[in-house]
Amino acid sequence: MLQASRAGCRDSELGRRAITIFVFMIAIAAFGLGAPSFGTLANIRAIELSSSVLLLASIGATFVILMGSIDLSIGAVASFCGMLVARLSPDLGLWSVPIACVVGLVFGAINGLVYVHLRIPSILVTLGTATTISGAVLFISDGRSLSVSNPAVIDIAQGALANVVPNAVLISAVIYGAAVLIGDRTRFGRMTLAIGSDEQIAALMGVRVNTIKVQALALSGLLAGLAGVLLAARLGSATVTMGSYMTLDTITAVVVGGTAITGGSGNVRLTIIGVLFITTFSDGMNILALPPYLQTIIQGTVILLAVLLNTRRASAEDVK
Amino acid sequence: MNGVAAPIYSMRNASKRFNGIAVVEDIDLDVFPNEIVGIAGENGAGKSTTLKMIAGIHAPNAGSMRLFGKSFRPLSYTHAVEAGISMVFQEQALIPSLAVYENIFLSLESCFTSRIGIVDRAAMIAMSERHLQNLGLGYIDPRRRTGDYAFYDRQMIEIAKAFALAEHFHIDHPIILLDEPTAAIGEREIKILFESIRRYRRRASFVLITHRLVEYVELCDRIYVFKDGRNVGEFAGEEISEQSLHRAMVGRIRDDEYFMETRQLSLVGAPIAISAHGLSGQNVKNVSFEIRKGEILGIGGLVGCGKEAVARAVVGFEPFPPNGTVELGGEVLPLRGRGKAAIKRGVGFVPKERKSEGIVPYMSVQANMSLASLPLVSSLSGFLSRSRERRLAEKYINRLRVRCNGPTQLCQFLSGGNQQKVVIAKWLARNVQVLVLDNPTRGVDVGAKQEIYSVLRDLAEEGVAILLVTDDLPELIGMSNRILVMRDGELQFECSAPADNKPTEQELVQHMV
């Protein structure tokens, strides 16, 4: 009997997700009833856009967290790359976008190389680079906000394919699809999970653990950069701290999506649940015009509840 | 002493199971005042488990314990300490960054706290000093960082801590449990330790576990011998000798059916699959051997004899002894990146720590099985093909009789034996030519054990060369074509073990100790 109930682990996994999704549905229904404007096309579009940005950054964060590492520089990298696009686009136009993404990739790779070769824990490496990059944002912007005026760049986020699907959504959907494929069906995806479980396992398979670690952090930097670019394009301007909310929101999204903060368990597919959870809640509370202080209190509580529903707490031996 | 005084501690009919597997069964054990008691037995005989039951770390599933004339049912180690039992942990339970006195009174700070909440450090230091001096350890400064002291001194600090705690809880005559106290210290320190223990016995009783029989003989007043989790002998005074302990520890009737010895190949003229020359490094001195195709070469020896390091050197699993060469199909494996090169040339490794080195618990059975051979299950697009992966998993689930609900079940939910089969399947999927196994059946139940043996026989018949490093003597003898015995890092003894002429456990053990 015990064996049978354990055997249904996959189902119970789904069951646990189902509870999260159920809570999510109830929240949507409550928002919809409480504020008629919640269900309008304009609002749904707003949720889609903010979800797209956060999803991109969270995808990168998922692989890093699956490995048992963490990237605290996502917000700073996003701010920097957004600002870089604002700064370069008057001269370079659309070319500023790939340049900003490459810069994000380089930041991520630096994180990875320092982490691996100087053997400093990822949390400290990225805490350090986050501070440095935040300083660099001030440097390239003189501490001011810059507007993004190039129509081609703005179109990346605000334009829409056939006037239905916003470009930002399209971009993040394609990358999400690719990430799911990478997570489930490539060596990189398998090995991030194996490393998070125990590095020795991956090492015994003849895998260069360090290479995978650098790749994961570089990917995180690249996607954080792209998220920053999309954010700047969507807002039509870049501010020095515009991406900083992403650092903690990505971690929350990943964990609500069921990935263990200690690594070794979870996958990128479910990160989208965490992203929608965060963006819908914050949007819904805005529409309901709840006082901002109360919003923060509720958001924190809801996140704790979501984590409670969604993680394998019982199986963790030491909770740190 | 025996018979005169009543035992201060006694255990009756105690049993302990883990996951339904009995580790110790029906154990009786007494400790008298001022006595040094030994628990001897092979690896896996249940010595450590018994010690942990006495210390309150494992609760027995059945049976009873009495301490100082009262029923004793500790719920935790802390309870046992309060009742007068302390353990000197093999893995050392002191926090290196704290001062010695802080470690001695760790968690008892409240007893030294004044009304306004300030800890009276001077009193703690003075008491620590007194205890250290009483034990002849005056050279240890209680104010210094514990980590500054050598392993041996830290061990003595743990003993001092045991006495300090006993006094604190008003216990006149504590029982101190020593779990392999000599495993990590040199001959000189062992001598000092033993002299100290003999002196301290005026104030305490000791229970000792060690891997060296000679130490039991030297130190103990009375010895219990365990075999397969049962109490098989008790020796006191004059009866204690290495020979008598040997005889009781081993001497099990070997079942040749169990190891399928009739399927053992004779290997006249079989080509050499892998050879090692002059492997040397820490704990390993000049070990050379070769394994033929289809041969099972067993390496035995006590824990710490260096046999695991030899296995690691062959597969290139860091850290391994760096000197010497490993040759495979006429090619010498490189020193740097040996692990990768070994895998590429068809060497597989089933490590000892299944949980941390073998399986990924939150991955499915199929994902674990394909982990070493991802290119084989990839489609032309470069992505893993689910259907190929599934077919591969189904093949090995059937072949190794892995009991699971299907290829997608998480490995976490499999029993130890089935997890081990998944680890083996991982290498079979790669078509290994050489398989190195380190204690492949540790923590595996009897049925699954035999299935693993059957797989090893299959592989040998297919021409795979197998290196079996094991602490399990019957397994070593039953499975191997040839046996090497190591002691203190050196090859001590080699014998062939044909199906019709297997060496006895005694023959091998005499070369181990």
C-alpha cells in the first residue's frame, strides 16, 4: 500500500502543482470580481508584458538554481543592458540590442569564471558583481534616466505580430520553449540537475562540471541582459535601478515553480507558473487599488504560502 | 569484577532495522563498573549500530536497556549524555572554530549564566582546566581554538568533555563509548591513548570499537563478537586472543549457490583487459595487477588499507594516488583527465556512496540510466530522444530486474538494491569493457544482492573485466576469480580462487590484520 502510494509520486507531483494552480485561479477570479478592469484586454496585455520580461530572467535563474548556485546579479545586469540600449540606440539603432545581450553574456561568463576558478561561492561572486555593475550603470548614464526613442527598438516590446501577440510575448515564448527543450532533452539540462544533486555524480560521468557552471551563469547573464533590453523598450526609457526588482523576483518565481533552492530538483517548465503568480498578484492588487504597504505585506505572505505548497520540504534533511 | 558487581548498563534482546532490513538482532550486552568492553566483528556486523543504540542516536525497534539500575530509554544523544553516557565520535563532534572550553560546555552555557544573562567564562575555563589536568592533559589550553589542536588532542578533549559532562549531571561513573578512536592517529598516539584509557577506567567504563583486533586484545577486559547483526560469542580475560576472535568473527559456511560459483569462468589464455603498474600515493604503495577479459578480480583488506584508493586510481576519480600507470588496450591513461579518458575507453565505476556519487534521486530511472550515455539516446537533431531513452531504460529494467513502476519513476523511491541496479545499468548502457565496483552490495537486501551477483556473472561471460573492491568477505571469496589482499597500502597476499578451491575467510583475514 505504501509502495503504491509512493508509486504515484509523479501524480502527487502534479497534485501539488494543481493546488498552486488552483490557488492561482481563485486569485484571478477574486481579482476579476473585485475589479472589472482586471479582465480587460489592456490589463491582460500589461500582465503579459511584465510576465515576458520576468520570465526571460527567471529562465536563466532556473538553471543556475537547479545547479545549487544562485545569481544575485540578474537585476544589475538587466539595468545595465537596458541602459546600454538607451545609450546606444540613437547611434546604432537596432544593433544596440545584440550588443547589450552580448554584454549581458559577458557579465554572466565573468560571474561563472570567477565562481569556478577562484572557488568563491556563487552567492558572493554575484553579490560583488551586482554591486560593481550597479555602479557601472551610474557611470554610463551619469545617474540620469534616458529615454529610448528609436522606434525599431521600442517595437521589440511594444509592437505586435498581426496586432494580436505582442512581440515581447513572442520572444519570451520562443525562448521559454527552447529552454524547456534544453532542460529536458540536452546534456546541459541533465547535468545542471545532476550537479545540483551532487557534483560527484556529474564528475564521475566524465563531465567537466566547471564548464557547465560557467555556461549556466553565462546563460543567466544573457537572458538577464535581454530582459533588461525588453524592459527598457517596453517602458520607453531606462532608469538606473529599473531591473533591480528582478533579482529577488526571479528567485521567487523559480522556487514557486517548484525548483528546490538547494538545487537538484525541479525544472524550467514550471518556472512559468511562478512568474505568472508574481505578476498577476502584483497587477491585481494594483487594480484593486490596495494601499502599497498592504500590497507588499500580502505579496510576501502569498509567496511564503506558494513556496509552502510547492516544495519538497519533508525530504530535505538540513534546511539552511 | 564480573559476577561481583552488578552491571551498570545492560541491553537485552535489542534489535534494529533500517528500511525493514535487520542490522542487529537480539543483542545482549552488559557493561560493568571500571570495565573496558569491546565489540568486535566484520564490517556490517552491527557494531556501530549497537554503539549508537547505547548512545541514544538510534532507538532499538525491540528489546530493553537498563542504566544504573533503572530502565533506560534515551530519546536522543542529549538524553544519554544526561544519564551518563558519552560518545567520542569518529567524525569528531567538536566545532573547530570555538575555544576548547566552549566546546566542552557547548549547550550548557545556561548553567554558567548569571542572573543578568552574562556567561561566566572564567568559571567555564577554570572547570575545563581542572578536568584537563585531572586527565593529564594540562598542556591543552582551554582558551585556544579547538581547531589548533591535532586530531589526537581533539579526541582527548572529547574524552575530557565526557568527564566534564558527567560531573555536571552528577554521574560518578560515566560510560564512554569509543568509536574507532585509533582510525586516524599514529602508533605513538595510540599508545598514549591506551595508557590514558587504562588510567581513566578508575573513574569510568569504556565501550570500544576498532578495526584492529590486536587493540581489543591489548585493551579490553571483555569482548562481544558480532556476526551478521547477532551476538556470536563473548570472551573475557584469558580467552581473549586474536585467534579466538578471528574464529568467532568469520567462519561462516559459504553458500556457493549464492554466488553462482559454477558460472565462474576459467580464464586460461584470455587477453588482458586492463593493468595497473606501481600505483602509489597517499595510503597506497606500489600496487600492480592486471585483469583479464571475463575475470573478476577481488581486492580485500580492512578499512583504511588503501583498496578504495586503488579503485579510484583505476577509474580516475579524484582524489586518487597519482603515481603509477593504468593501461587499457595498450594505451596508458593520462594523469590529467584520467576519469574522462577512462570512461571514453569503456571503464565504468559503481562508487561506494550510492546517494552522493551514484544516482540523482530526483531524476527518473530512465534519466539516471542514460546519464552516462546521452549521445547514444540522442536523435539526429542533437536532442535526447525520449523514445530511445525509454527503450534503453526498459531494456535494462528488464535485464537487471529493477523493481520500479516504470522508467519515469523517480529514483528516490527505489530501494537501495534497485538504486544500485540503476547505477550498474548506467554503465551497461555504455557497453563497458571494464567495470570497477566499490562495495556494490552495501546496504542492499539479500535478494537484490544475489541479483547483482548474477548480473556480474553475466557481464563476466560477455568478457567484461571486473574489479571488485569489497569489505564483505564471503562476497570477495565467492565472486572473485583471483583475490588480492591489501594491508597498510601494500599488496600483502594474492591467491587464485577457482570455483572448486576457494580460500577460507581465515586464510584471507590473517593477511589483513
